Amino acid sequence: MIIDYWRKGLRLIVDDLSEEMAESIVIKAGEVTVEAELNDSGTAKAIVEALPIKAKAQRWGGEIYFSIPVTCELEGNSREVMEAGELGYWPPGTAFCIFFGPTPASQKDEIRAASEVSVLGRIKGDLSGLWDVPNGTEVCVQKV
């Protein structure tokens, strides 16, 4: 993805190949189904190899997370502040994270993870149904 950004007369071009989307997935959480695209990071590739994954959802404000059978270190694209619809991997909990709104750690209107997560990809489409997914809901992640 190439970002061309003008600010105060300075031009910054960023070419971040880790953001290239590599694999389409479907995430089902109870009655809610969303499609997403994973990037081509090493962690995303390890998750694709482990699919399908079934787990119990945990909620933390505007985040759904669940433990998965993948163990990876933080990637170079890791960060704490996320965007609505982004997917992440949290190494301390070996957790797949879906971010869609502010969490208890957020400051003002930001979406903040508990600590740094590796960015895995992004949900395509409407996120509003994710607010209706309670703790303990069965989640299934699979290839399209």
C-alpha cells in the first residue's frame, strides 16, 4: 500500500508491503458473520495454516478476542492504537483480536489494545453487529 501524504509542504511516501492483503477469511460469532482479509505477515500466514479455528469469544469493550493455537512474537507492524475493523494478534494471550470500538484502555475516542498487537488485517464491511456478541459466544474463523 502506498500512502502519499502532504502536510506543511512536506511530502512523505510510505511503502509498507506488510499491509498487502493475502488471504480472505470468514469470522462467525454466534449470529454475526463478517468477512476479512489478512495481510501477508508471518503471523497471518501461521494463522491461515491453523484454520479453521473455533474458540469462545471474550469481550473487552469494543474488542472481541479469543485464544488460538498459534504462538508468534510481535511483528514489525505492531502497535497499541488500532483502527475500527482492524485485526490483531496479542502474543501474551496467544489471542486473535477484533477491534471495533473503544476499550477500557482507550483514551478519548481511540481504540487501544491492552498492549502492542501485531496487525493482521481488516474486516470488510459493517462492524455494528460485533457490539451484540457477548462473552462466551462460539467463534469460528475459516478460509473463504
